[in-house]
Amino acid sequence: NHQGKEDDSDVSCRKRKVLHLVSQWTSLYKDWLHEDEHLKQFLKTIYRNVLDDVYEYPVLEKDLKEFQKILGMHRRHTVDEYSPHRKNKTFFHQFSVKENWLQHRGTVNETEEIFCRVYITEHSYVSVKAQVSTSAQEILKIVAEKIQYPEEELALVTVSFSGEKHELQPNDLAISKSLESSSRMFVYRKDLTDSLNPFSENEELQQRSVRILGINTWDLALELTNFDWSLFNAIHEQELIYFTFSRQGSAENTENLSLLLQRCNEVQLWVATEILLCSQLCKRVQLVKKFIKIAAHCKAQRNLNSFFAIVMGLNTASVSRLSQTWEKIPGKFKKLFTELESLTDPSLNHKAYRDAFKKMKSPKIPFMPLLLKDVTFIHEGNKTFLDNLVNFEKLHMIADTVRSLRHCRNNQFGNEVPSKEHHELKPYIHHLHVIDNQQALFELSHRIEPRA
């Protein structure tokens, strides 16, 4: 509303600007808006006000149509019907955005992909990225191939933290977002279903072949990059904002970002797991050399997320203490690893990494934890309001940081695929087997190289 002191042309121009701004904002957030009751109420209110204003300012008609398109609505009335006397009837008859959002959201949920952990032992699991609608049989097939065990001899069982056990039937839906917080999914031998004893943590797991040694390092790095790119490319810029500003974590609004962060952690654990499960010294030395080369290839492929994860995995305390192993690493590999380590040096606010990353052309995958750290520091180091005014300088800094995602995704990665000679490479990289327990990793470390 205005006080009548402005010309009608000025008023209509200002109203068009406001509607244009709201339209851009709505287009950016899209179906996320239904998550917040305040946002829904705001859209209802501004839409009702525009309907009133269209009657007085017909110039808003074009902008209103654009706004309706963004909201997924179809215009069924004329301008004359938007008179103040009829606004309630037309508004509530036409505003069906909530239903549209919910319908769209339901469709997304069925095909949404999340990571789930299928535990093989108390401390080790296979990471499975699958759709929410994936059946227990499909999950079991993936895990059976990973651990090289006959599928027909295995069963998929959920075990709650209170100890309650439930065997999943082949057609049961295996994945639930709440699974991690309420229970764990285990694979058991069917002949042990009554007692539900998991696979032993010892000999059986460690005697598996070290398949990674027979795979080309460039192909391995390329598969890691392809997988990371699929996760990174799915992240919406607003997920960084939700992740930073929401104290509750806003898990529903940061799903894609959470997947990439989880993947980074799992790659780090995977490196340590592979090395520490290798009891033969000569093969362990080959594995360390292999991972150093994979890290170098990830850097060359501009995948800094996996690059950091592999270097951190090699620097894990349980791996770095293996003096017998590191002593046998050739000098040129030690030199290469020192050069790679220098890029992860946190001094001067990660200057080495920032300088190197800035010079890389897009497409490229940044080290996401550091990007989130930057946004968090800006948010927590600057007040959002100063003297009851919005601190736009802070918001501009956050926007510039978040906008860097666009630069990284200016182009798509090429269609380069790993050589076909390793048909098992993709499932191997997509479903990593890791030991997610530092104490268990240290026990393995001391078992293969006891303290002198």
C-alpha cells in the first residue's frame, strides 16, 4: 500500500520490481518452499496482494502471469474477476501450490538416492548408494558381490540399538532415512540366522584377495571422479546455506551435500581399511604406492575431494605408524607424496590448495569441507543485522562463496570411461568396504606391525 503521494507510474514500477524479485527468489528455491510454513504463508499473502493490485494496476498482469508459471499454476480468471469483492473466492479456488509441491515432492522421494551402510561386522560396512525404493534382494546382491560370498547363503537383517532383530524379506524396501538413527542393517549367514552372529572380524575378512592391485590406477581415479561428479553436480547451491544457517542440520534440505561429505569420509576410511587388511608387507607396500598414484591422478583429473580424502587416509595415524611399510616405499614415491601433502597444508588459510585450485580450469570438484568452512566463518564472524539493518556486505560474501559452485560446474566432465578390461571396477568403487572404527583400525595396525 502507498500513501497517495507518489505517481501511479512510480507505484506500479515499484510493485513490479518487488514481484520480479519474489519471482526470482521463488524460482531459485522451487519445491523447497513447502518445507517452511512461514514461506508458504508469505507466498499466499503476496499473491493475494498482487491479485488486489492487478485490478487497480493492469500493468502488473504480465508479471502476475510469470509468477503463476513459476508457482506451477494456470490462470483461469480475467482481470475483472480479481476485484477486492471477489478476492477470497478466487484466491482460495485457484491457489493450489501446496498440492503441486507435495505431489512433486512425492515423485522425487521415490527416485531419490541415498547412502546406506550394510554392516558385515560390528565395525565394518559396505557403503551402498541406492534409491529409496530399492528392495532388500537388490541390496543383498550388491553386498554379496562385494564380499565375494554366495547370495543364496546370506540374509539381510535390521538390528535396532535396543537389540531387536528383524530379517528383511526379498521384496521388502531396505532403505529408510531413519534407519541410521534407529537401527543398523547387517548381513548374516542364513545358517546362523537363529543366533544372528555376524561374520568374524578376523581371518575370513582378511584373507580376501587384494583386488585393487590388479586395476589400472588411472581407471580407478577416473571411476572415483565420475562418482564424485555425479554427487557434486546434484548439489543445489542453497544446500550450503541450509547447512550453515540451520542449527538443526536441516538434513532434508542438504541431502546431496551430505552424500558428498559422507563419500569424502568413506574414501578416507577405505584407504586405511585396504592397507590395514593387507597382512603381507610386500603387498602392503604396493598398496601404499598405488594410493599415492591414485591421489596424483585425482589431482590431475581436478577431483580435489577424493584427492584430499586419499591423502588424509594415508596420513591416518593407524597407517602413518607403519614404519616397516613406509621404509620400503621408493624415494620417488615418497617425494611425490610430499608434494601432494603440501597441497593439503592448512597454513595461511590453505593458501597452497586455494592457489592451485584457482588455476585449474572447470569442470572441477572442490574439497567441500573447506568450502563449508568458508561459508561458516563468514556467517559466524559477521552479524546478520547491524542497527536493525540487514548486513548486505555479509550476504554478498556468502553469495560469492556459494556462487563458486557455478564456476566449478561451468562445463561437464568428458565422456571418458575406464577401460573395459576391469568389469568389476564400477561396483568396487561404488560400494566401498570400510572399517568405521578407529580402535579397530589401530588393532589391525598393531597386529600387522607390532610396536617395537
